[in-house]
Amino acid sequence: MPVTSRAATGGPLRMPDFRLLLAGAATGQLGAQVTLVALPLVAVLELQASAFQVGVLTAAETAAFLLIGLPAGAWTDRMRKRPLMIRADIVRAAAMASIPVAAVAGALTMVQLYAVALITGAATVFFDVAHQSYLPQILSKEQLVAGNGALETVRSSAQVTGPGVGGGLVQLVGAHLAIVADAIGYALSALFLLGIRQHEDPPQPEPNASLRGDIAEGVRFVVRQPLLRVIALTTALTNLFAAILMATQTVYLVRVLGLEPGAIGLVLSASAVGGLVGAFCAGALASRVGQARTIWLSLLVTGPFALLWPLSGEGVTGALLFAAGSGVVFFGAVVYNVAQVSFRQALCPPRLLGRMNATLRFFMWGTLPLGGLLGGALADAYGPRTALACCAAGLLVAPLPLLLSPLRRMRDLPTVAHTGDVGDGAAAVEHDSAPVS
């Protein structure tokens, strides 16, 4: 059934195909959140990695967004999205399964961890671009905010439960065996995607199309949209500083706060409660405050709580401060994600969705490997507390591009493509939604 005929058929959860997509997201995200705890602990506890080596590992996990992000969008627009996501899940499951196999054989090294991070990162690029481009094929534009809210709820729920499960598994069976949960999660995700029944026609090739031309068309669409430009800049800055946190938090929690793996999992799970609350509140906030206002207010109000990270000390009080800061920051990040991803999906013509999402991921996630390397270098040279202080300071200034843009004077966002400047609340002419997405 075309999405245009489903606009008034109720919420997306009534649709079996969307429920399967949601179930796949749940299993994949849960496994990934276990690895969020387990993978750096493999490096820190089992391979005695330095802070910089952990930063390199963080950079390797996200390097693919910088290296192949743009062509991935053009390739994705030429393929059916569901089979592409299934293949990406299989690759990620196999790569993750290689870690416990090598560890049991006594052959695990940091080089293998870097290789697995690069491979899973490349598969994730294709999966994420296809996933965001596939959702509008299942849901109508009117259902996108609710659909993205449901997906963020699943992701946030995994962020609440996954780290606690991961920390417990690490303490119970060891970090390398805990990675098995991630491989199983990706395999289950592929099985759920296989169950989706909606027919997906292969994209029709355009006459005289070329990879270079397709990439350029996607870049032009993004750079000619004033609101997309400022969202891309803000998210890129936010992700740069968030990557510093990703690169240093495990070293900080182990070597400064002195936490055991189980306690680390509980801290990260408690931190993610804020993201879960944000997922539940995002739709209501956008409706009450306005989608445009929600985008900049979500980061402006919650960013200062990042200062609690470097202020946390040893013991239970320090762990609670760290979790509280993360919880509020994650709340703002999820609310921001739901609002801006839904806007992007509603604005973009369907044939350009893959290239639009990939172009934005290239700009917005391309800063993640840079932040990972920066965080590792700062932690090695000046200590992880100083690295977290730099991260917090950066998150305070990240919303500035939004505050200096026309977005600050708007309540709601246009839902149609527009290539000119958008003035104060101006409507567009009519044409045909993480680490932040």
C-alpha cells in the first residue's frame, strides 16, 4: 500500500511491517549497547590499551562515515533498501563474532579490534543511510514524527538496558565473550527485516546517471537548504565533542573513578534514562513548543549539564554526578534527533533520501573520528578529566549556529523542498526522521 494512502490509518505501531522494523532496531541496538561497554573494556582490561589507543578504536568505529559516507548515499539510492540492511547486519554479526573466537584462541590483538571497528563501521554507514531512507517508504509524512519517536524510544530503551547487561556480562564471563550478544543482536535484526512483506521496487536508473553526478546532486540539495546547512553544522560540532566523551569515558570510569565493569554498565544505563524520557517527550514537545524551537532549545538547555562529567569524583557520589550529567545531555540529544530527522525526511524528495541522509551523515558524523583521536590525545597528554572538561566546554558552544540562524525566529519548520533562504517563519513553496543522527 503506498504511504500516501495510509496518512489517516492510525499510528505506525498498527502496521506489521513497521513493528518488524522496530523489532529489528531493538535487537540490533541492544547488542550494540552491550558492545558500547564491552569493546573498550576488552581494550582497557584485557589488552591494557592506552587512552590514545582507545581513542583510535573510537575513531575506527566511525571513520567510515568520513571515508565512504558520500558514495554510500549514491549507492544506496540505486539499491533496494531492505536487502541492503539485511546484508549489513550479516556483515556486522560476522565481524563481531570474530572477537570472542580470536580471544578464546589467544590471538586477539588491538589490530583486530581496529579492523572489526572499521568493518562494522562501514556496514553501519550503509545500514543507517538505508534505514533512514526506508522509513518514509513504510510511513506517510504525517506519521514520521511518531515513527521516529518510536525508533528513538527503542534506541533509548536499549541504551538503558544494554550497558547494564553488558557490564554484568563482562563481570560474569569476560569482556570478549560479552561481545557475542552484539553478534546475536545483529543476526536477529536481519531475521526481523526478512519478515517485512511490503514490496519494494528497485529504484529506476536515471538516464546518463553517474556516481559522481549522483553524489553532487545530493550535496547540492543539502547545501542549498539554509536550515539543513545550519543543522548539519550544529550536529557536526556536537558530534565532535561527543566523540571526546566516547573516547575517554571508559578510561575515566575505570582509572579515575575506579569502577568495576558491572558498575560502569549501571552508570551508562542510568545515563541513558534521560534519552528514553526524551524519546517519549519529543513529539509532545515539538507539538507544544514548535518543531523549530525544539531543535535549538533541546541543546541550549541541556548542554550545560555536561559540566558534571569533569566535576565527578571517586565513589558513589561521583558516579551519580556522571550519570546525571549524561542523562540530561542525552535527553536533549534525543529530542533534537527526533525533531531534525523528521524534518529532513519530510523535506526531501524520495529519490534523494539516500543521498541526502548520506551527505548529512558525512558532514555530521565525519567529525566523530576526529573527536575520537582528539579525545584520546587529550586524555593521554593531560588526563581524562581534562579531556571531559574540553568536551563539556564544546557542548556549551555547539548550539550557537542555530541561535544565529533564521531557525531561532521560527516556531515550525517547512515540510517541502525549498532552495531559497527561509526568512522569519516563511513557508516554502510547495513541491512534492546516535553518538546525534
